[in-house]
Amino acid sequence: MAVAMKLSDSLVEDAKTVAAAEHRSVPKQIEYWARIGKAVLDNPDMPLQLILETMLSREESKAGQVVPYVFG
């Protein structure tokens, strides 16, 4: 569900710069930051890099880009 929100000019300007570098739209960049922030707040004992790698691996799994790990 899309919702119109009023955001500060400085946040939008920061998002424009990073969004261009990351090949995202400004709304998607802000959504990405919000998801990371929520994940960090929900998992305060986990390092940020582990959270980012977990988010990436979940998306890779959804896209079928995984191979079973064979022990031994």
C-alpha cells in the first residue's frame, strides 16, 4: 500500500545521492534504509554486516539463486 509522506529536504537529498550510486529510485532507497533500521532495532545484538548479509541471502533464496551445501 502506497502512502504519501512528508519527508525533510535533507533526507531526500541524501537519498538522491545514495540512490544514484546504488541504482535505486529515491523512494526505494528510503524504503531500504527503513528496512535496515527496523532490522537493526529488532536485532540489537547482531552486527550490521550480518544483518545485511542475511537480508541478501533471503532475497537470493526467494529468487532461486541457491545451491545446497554438501558437508564433507
